[in-house]
Amino acid sequence: MGEYDTFINKNFEDVMEDEEITGVIRDLTPGKKKYKGFYARFQVSKDPNKYPERLWIRLGRGQLVDRPCSMKIIEFIDLFAQT
């Protein structure tokens, strides 16, 4: 199980259950790749045990929400891939 964080531009209460989000997630798993950022599509649940990955939510100014969520990564997106 990995641990990640992401920033959202709305209130935490407005995050819908199982909402699919496209955005940047940062890997918080200890090790050499800690803080590596990825652009991805992912589903979020406020239930910390629903999905396999742990997700910490940060609000617009970086404030950390005091309880973790869970997420399922649907797809990593390569913004520099040639079409």
C-alpha cells in the first residue's frame, strides 16, 4: 500500500464519494522516490480502507486535512507523450 498526497481547490466536505479526479499526486512512501509527483486519474473515497492506496488531502493553501482518505489509481498520464 502506497501513501500519497494531493491538493484540491475546494472544500473537503465537497469531495464526492468515489469521485474521479485528474490531478497531481505526490508519492510519500519512504525511500529514494519520496515526493515524486505524478499526473494521474484516480478515484477518492473518504473511507480510509476502501481503496488500496492511502491519500492525504491538502487544501488550497497547503493545509492538511486531519484524516486520511483512500484512492485507487486509474491511470498515470504522461503529459509529454507524443500523439
